[in-house]
Amino acid sequence: MSGELPSVTVGIPVLNEEDHIERVISGFQSTEYPNLIEILVADGGSTDRTQEIVNKMSEGDSRIKLMQNPEKYQSFALNRMIEEAKGDIFVRADGHCLYQEDYLEKNIKVFLTTKSKNVGGSQRYVASNRAQAGTTLAVKSFLGNGGAKYMNENYTGYADTVFLGCFWTKDLRQIGGFSTKNITNQDSELNLRFIEKYGEESIYISPEIKSWYYPRSTYLGLFKQYFRYGRGRLLTKLLHPKSSPIRGLIPFMFICGLMIYGLLDFFLEQDLYFFIFLLFLIVVLLGESMRVVTKHKDNFIEENWTGESPSPGLLSLWLHSMGSILVMQVGHFSGFLYQLIRKFLFRVKGW
């Protein structure tokens, strides 16, 4: 049977993943797909036991190979693995995720059935503390996901990007691999190139492909992450001005408009009712957060909560989902603005 199916390389970029990497690799080792020939791990200079664990596992399984990624960032790691990959199909994985047992099999099945250039699942979340719980619920709201199809766990069909991905290795090489100009948002940028070259049916999402991502465990970490997302979104927009989705501009445009509105209300003699509008926005945030928490609380406890202690209560989830939405939006806006200033004021190219 293995001779009838395409050979597969799994590529995992990592940095300091000693708590997760053995579980992730073991999951792929136990796959029922008969033609997995490589599990490549590109390490960006881990200072914990990540490399030691990978090397130890490779002693018992020649398919496991540790590679070095001196540039540290994921785009470079992925491109190194794509260059070295021997499999017909390249499946991108993350060293910090949970994967359903049939994750690899489902990827290959959907990939071969749809004939798209890239297939994947939605970005599902798990949480073990309150900050992560807030993010897990926040992304279920339009205020937290901007309407992105890959954030909808039930969506089936074509989209502009997916979480992780499954590709023909030759396609990745022909299109030039992942961009190293923007250190984040490289997945979206790559998928936009596929769409521009091959059409709207290039990227496909299937709810059969299931994995779960651990969000940042603190609000500071979440802010830094979305700050980088904002920077990456601007660079992607500059590279793909026509095909880049509008949702990447919404946080910047909305917060800029809100700031201008506030300044006009402050300096003009006529009352523009800015504070009334601001109060309205706060009420919308309160209401939307409560709607999301109330709708998803039971499912969150069953599928998303992995903490050792009981799940946070309704009030805690409500407050933390609001906090996550605010941090995500402000972080994205700040990163977008920062990159905009670097690009057009200081004439800095790329990241």
C-alpha cells in the first residue's frame, strides 16, 4: 500500500520546546499513514533540552533528523527543511501543538481529494490558565478573529490561508518557499502567492483536520505576539496590495479613526460626543464577550480547558476574554503602526 501513496516529510521548526517536542514527534511516529519517511526538526538555537531530546529519539528512529536554524526565525527553518525534504508531500507542523491521532492521515486524504495546493484545518485553541482561556474564547468572536475562515472550527471550503498546511514539496520549491522578508505572517503571505498564481481554489480548509494550539500564557506575551502580527500584516499588504485580506487593516484603521475622532472632539468647540461613542464601544465589548462566553462555556470546559485546576468561572472567563480582545487589537495596531513608521519615515526595508 505504501508504494501507492505519496511519501511524506513532516517539518517542525522549534525553539525551546522541551516540554512538548517528544509528545509531538511521538504522535507522528505512531501515525497509520504507511509512507511517512522523514520527521525533520529545525532548531533555532534552543537553550533547553530540545535538541537533546530530538537526538535521543533519532537514535531509535532514523526518520527523525535534527537540523540547525542559525537565523532562528521560522521562515528560514521551513525553507531549510523544504530544501532537504525527500518526501513528495511536505506537512508543516508546530512544536507547541496538540494533534488528533489521525492528523497526518486526514491531511493527506483531504489534500489528495481536493487537489488544492495547500490544505489544513482551522486554528483551534487549548488553555491551561486564565490568560490562555481568555484568548481561546476571544478568537471565537469577530472582534478577535476579524472574520477569518481559518478561525472557524466548522468551516469547510476555500479560504485565503489555513493553520499550518500540507503541500506538494515541488510546489513549495517552485514558488520560492516561505518569505524571509516578514518574520511573522509568512503562512498567509505564502498562501496569497499560491492564490495569485493558481487561483482561488488553491487553499482549502477541512474540519476533519484537527490540531490545537497553546496561545501565549501571559498578556504581555500576547501583546508581543500581536505586535509582531501587526508588523507582518503590513509587510504582507505591501507585497500583495490587491489580494491581501482587508481584515489585516481593520485594527489599524479603526483605532486610528477612533484617535482622530477623540482629538477632533477635544480641539473643536462643537461637542462631537466622543465619550458617548466610547461608552457605546465599551458596552459592545462587554456584550459581545458575554455572548461568546455564554455560548461556548460548556464546550470550552470539555474540549479546550487542559489546566489541572477546575475551569475558571463565568465571570473570570468574561473578564479575560475582554482583556484578550483589547490586548490583541492594541498589539496588532501598535505593530502595524511601528512597521509603517519604519517603512515610510525611516525607509527601512523588510523586517
